[in-house]
Amino acid sequence: MVSIRWKKSKTTTYNINYHIIWCVKYRRKLLTDYVDIRLKELILEKSKEIDIIIKKMETDKDHIHLFIKANPTQAIHWIVQQLKGYTSRILRKELSIVRTRVPSLWTRSYYVETIGHISEKTILKYIEEQRNH
């Protein structure tokens, strides 16, 4: 039986989760009030379009944290590019505070970490033990 933590496609069963963080250009504290609300709406909108699940999302004035579930055909750099590009384009178009405070909304960089249900230590031990079988 497949648990809810796994997703299935025609040929694959998977559980791919990422923790992603990226910052506002120059660490300007723009993610407050309406900018914060609108950013989250846009991320949810784009996530449906590109078929990822936002499990958790939070901002802290100058950066955003996302915990997402993706599928194996989506490269993480493409996911981040889609989310950053879409949100920057719309927020700069809609909100003068974003246009006037930074030349582009986001820095070029981001942080990403894979998140799994099983710890790294457990996987390393499991792989090591395969030699003995």
C-alpha cells in the first residue's frame, strides 16, 4: 500500500521534498503587509501551474522559506526560476514600492536542501549493509 507521503506516476513512486530560501535584493525589508500577502498568493498560483505542492511557506521581511513537494521530472533550478521570475515580474508590475526600492526583486542566488522522510545516517547505513547481502 502506498502511503500519502509518496506520490506515483505511471512508472515511478517518489517522495521529493525541498527546503528553499531566497532573499530580496540588497536584503531590503520589502516582504511586509500587502507585499507579503500578494507574494504568497502568487507562489500558490504558480505552484499549481507548474505542478508542485507548497507544504509550508513563510516570509521574514527580506527572505522567503518554502517547503515543497516536486516530481522527478522537475529540476530544482527550473522550479526556483519559475517561482522567482513570476513573482518578481508581477509584484514589480503591480506595486510601486517594489519597483522603486530595488532594481530587481530577488538576488540571483538561493539555498536548497533536499528533505526526506529517512535520515541521511539511516540511508548511509542501509547502503553500507548492502555489500553484505
